[in-house]
Amino acid sequence: MASHLWANSTTWNPPSSGLINEDEIKKWCYNLQRLWNMYKKDEQFFCLMQTKLDNSPNPYIEALLICRNCEDFGMPGRLTLAHDVMVHFKFWLADNDAACQCLNHEAKLIACKLIPHCNDGVLAANIFNLYCLQSEPYMLKSVVDEELAGKKYKEACYLATLGRLHAHYTVEQIALPLLLQDKLIIAEHFLDGSPDHQKALVMLLDNILGMNDISQLHQLGLSLKVANMKLGNLNPKSFKKLVSRLSKKYRLSDLCPNLNKKNKKGALFFMLKKRYIEKTIGEESWQEMAHEAVKDSPDLQIELIQGVHGYGAHQDVAFWIRRYKIPVSDLPEHVQASIDLNSNSSSRPVDSCSSQKDLYLQLPLPSSSLIIVDNPEAVAAFLDEGLKGARLVGIDAEWKPSFGGKPPELALIQISLPEKVYLIDITVLKKNLSKELMIQLGSQFFFQSSILKLGFGLNHDLRAIEHSLPDIGGSLDVNVGGYLDLQTLWNMLTSVYNIQLPYIARQDAGQGLSSLVQQCLGKPLNKENQFSNWERRPLRENQITYAALDAHCLLQIYSVLEKCCREQGTVFAEVCRAAGSCSYKPSQQKVQSPAQKSGAGSVPSSHGPRTKLLAKNARLLCDTMVQGLGKYLRKLGIDTKIISNPVQHSYSVQLALMEDRFLITRGKSYQEFASQLPQGHVMNITSQFVEEQVDEVLRFFNICVSQNDIFARCMGCNEGNFMELSCSQIISMMDSDVKEFEGTPVKYHKIPRALLTKVDMFRVCKGCGHCYWDGSHIERFLRSKVAKKVLPSD
């Protein structure tokens, strides 16, 4: 970085005499701050630092005093003078080995006392490492003890974490006081380094949770004499969420009996509502999952009976009393007065989904077409015969609902072809599926881009599959390997392209798969088996049918959506490409859109240009909502203007029209832009992650990027013209203090001197003078996800 500025300096020699005057350092720091504010890392700044350190009787102490007297010391972030001072001190030390003799006890003690007040992890770590404090545990502990004595828990936590002093302190000394002061994020850095402290804190909080009285936290804080407690925003619900988050983060759910009990109680009330009010859970599924929630807790069994009684299901009350053999005397009096234990009915009839089958979509396949794959031989047969010739399949997954403890384990993967549905029994297979066969399953199906795999909410399913099948050969990505999420496609078709589906959505329709099925096929799905025990074997017949239909209906939906697009003048294949990395091409002939039929020429349809658009020919405009995306698009050589400051929407519209650019935005602004610009000239980004956003843009506009386009534009000003200057030319300009070359400013002061011996040629932007050179950033980019979309150079 800046080490070049000291590369030619002589070895440091201490002055013959002299003491460090802190008052003089304060005045000197004032001038340094002014220089840094104006020029940041200018060469004058580096030279001033070098001269100061070269003439210091103890550079280690002087560097700390300079750092401490910076105006921005104690402010977080790397864009501070204090941070730059220590970075440049590090480079100075690398060129002045003799200075290490000054690293004495006094310098280390000053560093120890400075670290807790840095308020920035990076700066604190730099000081810790530069001053070799890992070799001074007793000194570190004495400073931590001093901070704790002054009730400065945050400062103590910083130093104890860096020094790995966990064994010397309990959670009550550091982590718990920070939690009581609403500074748990700081405490978590300390906890992350010690499983024992993680367990201790989580168990302590779970015990308090079991008391059903969070005022116990306040009492505990008083007993520890914690000052400035901030528990005003903590209520029973938020406290439960806190314990739940920590138990999940540190995977300690087994040590949280009270949290697990509360989660099961919440799940029980949820199921009671699903069973008796919404009537969307079948009797067998209800009995399975209610039993899973209460089987280990007599208290929850009583809660179950009281809940069922509250809905007037007296026969069900008798069923559960008999199942758990609960003495009638243990029940509340109002329940005792209404039960009839002589009833022969196992459960009160409920007007559920199963009693109204005609209202729901039915699986159009016989049971002989539903194939259970539960052994290695069946997996091999599925890969060899089942997938032969397959180009389009529906995929779904099922798992047993979790009650807030351990993450759910995948139980079933359904893969539907038009005439058959394969049910991959993961619960059975994961015990005896070889690594070789798992890799084969990945390469021939999950990563096989020639098979278009339809799903709904695919990301969740793929994460579950990846977790349960770790040896399939890589990380599953909805944008790679031939996947199409019908949820994304549905949202895009209705909100962007205004495609009308065959059936009107019901008033109570949500955004789930059942709603899409109803709008495409006329009837919703029967979801009464969704919330059931998918790990129990053998699976019930109605579970198998439900699982098969969940995957098979995706093929039916896809066919309907394709037909709707064809009839309404939208090219379905290109909409699919915009919605996902879809290589499948439907057999139907493409239909021209109204814009094409009317000879609209350069005005693209609602889904962007239909032919491939070379990156060097694309012209885009990113508004303030997607500035980061705009900078990334410049990396790909795409002409991208970025609106960096908030402006009126009319300005963005005018700029897009004047310069013939496609406008890219995100959020609520899209509708206003779409109403003022030609059809297809506005794109609404859906993802919040920049690499996924780039992928959306490339697919939406069908932009073709080659390796020659990478870094073909200036990241700062968007200029696409560069001039090349040799290393000798740059050095000559530096030595002569020449700022321009052939009328173009050259910002060579940002080039590290050390780099001049390693790089032969520099590319200088003709727009702003920024200097570029080939480095590791190109290799890093080529390893990124976006690089998978980059084509080989012509």
C-alpha cells in the first residue's frame, strides 16, 4: 500500500538525546489533521509522518500519542486519520528494523490502555499486533481489571477479546453487564471466542426465561452493581427472541428446556387455530404434530386439553385424556364438568379440507405412477431410466416442522415428470447413500443445466437439500444449473408484464403456491398434510399424494403461464430468462409483441431487447437506489451512468430519454418511471445482493459480456477511453512533479512506489486521470459468481 514511501529511507537511528513532548505532539497533530483533511493520503502526508518517526526518540510511543491526539480517534471505521497513522506506522516499521528495540514495557502499557478506547475493531487489532501484546497476558489482564473496576465493560470486552482472556472472566463479569446495557453486539465478539461462555450465558438466560419474570434480569444487574442498565425495550416477547437467537447462533438448543417448552406451546396454539378455526390441517396430521409438541411435557398436555376444550371439541378432549392417561382430578374444574370419557369417537369430526375434495385440485396420476426411491438401487434406476430424455421437471421438498429447536432435517424430495413422480426418501437414504452416488445425483440432476427444474420458493428448498446432502458436489444456486422459480416468474408476469391469468384470485388469496394454482388451474391445493410429521415411516397414503401433487402441479402451472404469454403477445422464453437462468426453450413458436407488430423499431418490449446486446453497446442509467450495482456494471465494461444524489424523478426520466439509456431502479419508484418511459425502458431490481442484481440485469437485457469487456471502463467516471503509460513515464512525471500528460491529468500519486518495480504498463483514464494496472483484482473477479456469465473472448 504505502510502504513505497519509505522504501528508500535509511535505517532508523535514535536521536542522541531528547524526550517526547506531548504538548508539541498535539500542535503537530493539528497540522497533520489539516493536511489529511485536505489531501488524505497525499505524498506530503506520508513525508510528514516519515520525518516525525525518523526523528523520534521512541517511534512506538510517539505513534500511539499521535493516534490518540487525532480528532477522529474513537470514531469507528477505516476512513479516519487515527487508522491511517497506525497503518503507515506499520509500513515504516517494515523498513526500519532497528526501531524494534524501542518496543519496551512503557510502549506496551500505553498501547494496552489505548486499545479499549479505540471504538474500532480494526484499529484495535492493528495496535494489538504491532505492539506484540499477545505475549503480555498479565499486562492485558491488569488493564482489563482496571476497566472493570471502573464499570467500563465495553472497554474491558475489547481488550479481553483481543487477548483471549476468556478463562480469567465469567459471563457475569463482562457479557451479562453488556447485555444489560443493551450492548450485546459487543459482548458477542467476546462470546464467539469461548464455547464455555456461550453455554453459560445461554443457560443463564434460559433459566430466567423459565421464571416468566424478566424483572429478574434487573435484579441480577443490581446485584452485580451494573450501571446504566437499559432494559426499557425488553419485554417477554423480545427476551424470548433474544434467547432463541443466541441458542440458534451457538447451536445450544438442547441446553434450553424453557425456550423449547415455550416454542412448543406457541406451536400448539398455532396448530389449534389451523385445526379448529382455519380447518386446514387434517386429523391425522393434527394428531401427529400435536403429540410431537406435548409428548414430553405433562404441563403442555394439560394446555392441549384446555385448548381443545376451549373450541368446544369435547370428544377430542376425551381422546387426549385417554391417550396420556391423565387423571380427571388433575384437570381444571370447567373441563371436568364437560368431558365424557365413555365416548367411542377418537376425535370430533371437523369440517376440514378432506371432506370437501371437489373443491381442491386432484393429482391426475394413478398411484402406480408415484415411485418411492428409498435405496441406492432405486436412486441408480432413477438416474439411469427415470431421467432419460427429461428436459422439464417439477421439484419440491418436505421436512418435519420444527418447534424452534434444532433446524429441520430434510425428509423428502419430490421430482415430477409429466407421467411419473419420484419421491426421494432422504430420511431413509441418508443412512446408506454412498458419497459416489450422491455426487452422481448432483452431476446428473441438481447441477444438470439441460434439465429445467421448476420450483416455488426454490431458495429455501435448495438450502435444505444442500444441508442434508453435503456431498452432492457443490453449492446449489437458483441462478445456476437450470432452475426456474415460478414464484419469481409469477411476480414478474403480473407486476411487470401485466399478464392476466385464467382465474380471478380469491379475496383471501395470499402469495403462496396454492393461490397460484387456483389462478392458473381453477382450484387451490389441499394443504391439510403440509403441517405433518414427514420423518415418520411409513408415510401415509394421503401424505404421498399431497407431496406428489406439490411437485406435479408446477408442470401444469408452467404450461398455463406459457399459454397466457403466447395469447397475450409476450415471448415466454425471454421472460423466463429474465426470471432465472433458464436454458430450456419451449417448443411453441415465438409470438411477436404488439411493439414488434407495430414496427416500434428500437423500442424494446416489456422484457428488454430480444436479441443479444453486446456489453460495449449497452447504455444504462442507475438511480440512487442501485448505485452499488452501477459501479459493478462498469466493471463489466457497460456504459453506466449513476445518479449519486437524490433528485426529482423527472430528472432521471429526462436523462434516460435524452441519452437513450435504460433506467434501472429498485422499490416504489419503478411504477412512476414505468408510466413515463417507453415500455421496456425501465427495470425493477428485486434482489438486495449486488452480484444477484448484476445477474438480473444481464438476463433482463440479454447482455453478452466477454472477457475483453472486463474493466474496460473507468470505475470512477464511466469513461471508456484510456491511454497507456509505461512505468518509466510515470516515474519521470513523479520526479518532475508533472501532473498532466498530453492534456490529461494523471493521478499517479495513488500508485504505490513499490508497484513501479512490478508493473510495466499503466492505463490512465482520459476522463478523470485515474490510473489502473493489472493486479489480483482481476483474478478475484474471475472467481466470482458473475464471472460465470462472462463469455470467452472472441
